[in-house]
Amino acid sequence: MGETPGADGRERRESVGDYPRPPRIEPDTRHVVVRDRGMTLADSHRCLRVLETSHPPVFYIPRADVRIELLSDSGRRSVCEWKGLATYWTVRGTAGRPPVPDAAWSYDAPRPGYEALAGHLAFYPDRVEACMVDGERVRAQAGGFYGGWITDEVTGPFKGGPGTWGW
């Protein structure tokens, strides 16, 4: 795993063990792209990253930078102890291709301290064709629940895989 240069040209390395709990939100201006079925679902330089102990970052993309017409509310909901009620989004089916259920989620009315997430969507990297950060293809966090984005700059161990739920 190589070093990743930051905007200042220095090498970026982050350990998820150094991330806080409760999670922290920080702005990120790197180029984030989400694609599925050859279509660009999202393209932004105005994301928010949520950093939480033992989890790879999750990138939240402003709704204005998401092709929301390609998504529909799946009807699924869940609750995060920190962020509140999540709404899940399905990538609509296209000619000859079925929909992709629960490919993204959002917090439309987040709890206090997480208000910045309102108006943003996050995508599961293993449910779409590709999620990219500055041209690097993201790897999905194991387990299919958390949706973290693993890039070369981030080191684990990561929660989500077998035997890690009790961390």
C-alpha cells in the first residue's frame, strides 16, 4: 500500500484507530465520483467525510452534485446512535438492468452536531460500479453494513468483517 500525496504534496496516512468516537465531520475538496452502469451518479469537489474510530471514512456528497433523478427512496430506514434516522436510496433500473436496492443513504434531519449532513448522500462502494477519490478506486469496508470507503491513505484494522462487531 503506497503513500498518497495530499493537496500540499505531502504524503497522507491516516489510521482509523486515531479517528474519534463520536464521529467527526470534515470537509473534503478532493474529486469524488460515483458510477454505476456506465452512468455518473455523483461528481463533486464539495464532500463531507465522516471519521469514526475503527471505520474507513464515509464520503457524503451534496445532493446538488448527485443525479437524484437516477435514484428513488427505497422505503428502508435505520437509526444511527449519532446521526439519527437514515433514508436509503435505490439506483433505478435501466433498460435490461434491474434496480440496485439501498445503494445510498442520507440523513435528512440529522441529530444535533451532525446537521451538516442534511442535503448529502453517501454510497456503498460495493453496491455500485465504482466510487473514486481523486482517481483512486475505493475498496468497500467488509460486512456490507457500514459503507466505509477504503483508499490507500487509510490504514486499519477496520470494523465490519467477521469477529469485529464487538469492537
